[in-house]
Amino acid sequence: MSTDLSVDHFDRNFGIGWAMKIVDRAAFGRRVASRRAKLKMSQAALAEAVGMKQQGIVAIEHGDVSRPRMLREIAAALRTTQEWLLWEDGPEEADSPPLIRPGGPERSEVEVAREGWPNTGEPTVEVRGVSVGGSDAFFYMGDIQDLVKRPPGIRHARNVVALYVTGSSMEPRFRSGELIYIQDRMPAPGDDVVVELHPEKDGDPPKSFLKELVKLTPRHILCKQHNPARAVEFDRAEVRKLWRVLTLRELMG
């Protein structure tokens, strides 16, 4: 893989253990409710601030969600950190950056479409990646982190998992906090892909990167990112699997 990818940023600053820690959903929900109460903020006001429905905040506070897709925005609105909300690590109070806009961040087409999907029963798509920030956002592909709703267009599709995007390297195409669905199938140039690498050490979860595929050669996988715009090259010997990001058209059927 090209050496200009700063893949060790997260390991140096936080360590792999942070990314793989288990979240107590009930305790997480209580901390969200506690911070909201201290700020004298209603569930409706918090939902509006981060661009969610009020039912989403209710589900979080009831302990039904462990890693919401708007975690960064929720932490900012509650003037705390993601670490404190998830695990009560570090100080409760934090100077939070302003949200993207007063009404909450602009939602992606997939997020808007999800509200109109028919009820397909219990969530069945596994969220298999722990997203990690840094100069180049990547994911640890490992144990199941959550279950999410299956879109109607892939109701019977196999080898589909989900990830929550982090970082800004693929903006404006994908934003941090956005949910994406990926499938283990051969992509074509121009497709968005998740490049999953072999683990660096036995027992470690593999790192994976969200990029746009440019070209496949016998020895390399050539990709690009959008923010900042630059080429990214992976050695095929280091790549364990190439996942294709499913489009909105495919998800809707």
C-alpha cells in the first residue's frame, strides 16, 4: 500500500483497544439522557439539533442503540465527547465544535430514503466495522457491532454488511456518520469500494478504507479520494477483500 496513507494515526493516539471496546447500550442511553437533562434540552430539541427524528433519541435513551450514526453530532450538541457517552471515559464536560448547521447536518439520500422503506421485520444487516478517524479514515472490520434495517432492493442479497462512515476523505460523496451498505462482489472502475487489508498481526482485526476505484492491475488496486483529492494505491498482496458500496438505486430496488 502507498506510504502516504497515515493508517497508524489511530493506533498511536488511542490504541486498538479503544476501537473494539464493547458498549453498554443501557448505560450509554442513560448518559445521553443525563447530559440532555443537565442542559435542559428536550428530546425534540436534541433530535432537531443533530438532524434525527425524536424517535431516534427515544430509542437511544431506552438503550436500544449502541453506536448511533450521528454520534459525533450528539456529543457536540450535548457538549461532551463521544468517549464519555460511549464508555464514560474522560471528562464529562467538553468544548464542542459548532454543528454543521442550526437545523442539524444535511442528510444523505440514503438516510432520507431509509425513512420510507417498508417494514421488513427485525434488523438483519450486520454492522461489521468500527469506524476510526484520522487523516485517512479507516475501519476495523471485525465482530458485529449492531444490526440495521435491510433495504427493499437487497432483501434477498447475500454477503451484505453495513458500516458507518467516519472522516472527511470522501466528502462530499460520503459524510462522516453516514450509513453505507457494502457487498462482497467484484467492483468496476468508478465504483465506490471498501478495501479490506490483511491483518497486520495474527489476532488483529483488518483495517479497511473507503475509496473510489480507478483501476485494477495484476499487482495493484488504484483508487482515489476526494478530500483532499489524490490518488491512493494498494498492493494487491496486502488486500484481503474488495467490497463494493451499494448505490441508492440498488438499495431501493
